[in-house]
Amino acid sequence: MSLSSHRFLLSVLLAAGVVAGCGKKESDTAETSSEAQTASEDTAAASTSTAAEPSANPITAPLTKNDIDRWEKGMAGELRAVQESGAKMKTARTNEDSLNAMMGVQEMNTLAAGAQAAGLEQERYKFVRSNLSSVAGYMTPSLGGIDTTMLSPAQRDQMRQDNEAQLQRMQAEVPAEVVEAMRPRAVELRTKSMELVGARLKGAGM
């Protein structure tokens, strides 16, 4: 083979290699671009899915252990409001004054004072108060309720089982750890709750 023929053949081979290399790079680039697009679509889909999920309602979110102290502070705040309204009842000079004082001791009218003392929004405080009051009631049926001394041992056991079943049903609102934290304080908190009820009745002149 002549030198010129050899150079021509070498040129052809080099050109073919360059074309093949470019083709491979273009293929790799296309694959990389496709993978990036797929990843982008997956991210966008996940973001859309997350955005579509409803956010938890802060009012009805499950209670925490700290809500026990908040409820106690709230009851104290409501008791002060009831006592203030009761004092106004004693100094009332007109029927309207008496009516306003009587309305002031009602649960719906002391809600704001309780929520402020608890450091909670009013609807959230109402949710906390309602659930923890029920929990305390199930744990202390003899306070302001049934005289358990009149029941047989079997009846007391059945009542205890029924009350525990009620606590189990409430676990979506009051988790197990909150229920357990309530047990040593149930009598104290139930007593304060009953004192508040008694103050309302007294303030209303009953």
C-alpha cells in the first residue's frame, strides 16, 4: 500500500471514531436528560401529593401531657371569672345587673378567661377541657357520681372495665401517655372541676 493510501485509510478510521464518539456522547446526554426529567417529574408529583394532603387541625389535634397543666390553669382562670361575677351579683341594684352577673358565671361566658389562663385559643381550650374532664370522670367515678361502696366487687370490677374501655375509645383525642399522666392527678383535677361547677351554681344564686 502506498503512503498516500495509508494516510487516507488512517483518516477514514479516525473520522469514524470521532463520529462514533459523538454518537455515544449524544446517547449518554439523552439518557441523562431523560433521567433528570423523570426525577423532576417524580419530585413534582411528590410535592403535589404533599400539598394535596390536608394539614392537621390544631383545634382537635391529639392532646399532650402539657395540656393537663393547661387545663388546670384554665380551671383556675374560670373560677376567678365566676367569683368576680358572683361578687357583682351581691352588689346588683337592678334586674338587669342581676341577669348579667348570673350569665357571667355560665360556662360559655368563662371560656375566654379559661383559655387566656391556659394560654390556648378558645376552641382549643374547649376541646382540651371537654376531653380531660371526661378522662378525669372515668378515672374517679365515685367523685360526684356513683357511690361505689354500694356496689358488689363484681359490679365495681365491671364498672372499672367499662371506664377503661371508654378511655381506650378516646385515644384518638387523648393518647395513652396522656391518660397515664392523668392517673395520679385524676382525683385532684376532678375535685377542682367539681369546685368550679359548685361555684357556678352558687354564683347563679342556686
